[in-house]
Amino acid sequence: MTSTRSARRPAAGRARTRSRRPRRWADLSPRQQGLLLTLGAVQLSLAVAAWTDLARRRPDQVHGRKAAWAAVIAVNWIGPLAWFRWGRRR
């Protein structure tokens, strides 16, 4: 007869799987929290700079429609970088 306790243990040689629960802020180390805050601040700064630059430009200084570029800038990291690379006429 097999005990209930031994039936719950994972089979030998099989690694335990991690929980599928999403990580919470409190689960992160202080270093990870600082890194996330820094990356978030950089991303937000890029977006604000891109939207400000777009708002100050005349339509003839923009490749395409300003409304479309405003939406593109909202895409994380890629949008603001795309604006500074391809959206502006020099």
C-alpha cells in the first residue's frame, strides 16, 4: 500500500515546475525594482519628448499624418525611437 505522502512527491529526476502565478512587486528584489523603475522612467521620457517634438512641428515637417505618429509614439520603446528616426523631416 502506497502512502499518500509519497504519492504527492514529484517523480525522481523530474524538476519541480515554477508557479504560474504572476510576480508581484513585493516578490522582486530591490535591484529588480530599481531597474524596472529606471526603464519605465526612460521609456516615459522618450515618449514625452517625442510627443512634444511632434506637437511643435508644422505638418510639412512630418513624414505622414501627425495623428498617426501620435498613435505610433504610444507603442512602447519602438514608437518614440521610430519617430526620432523616420517621422521627422530634417
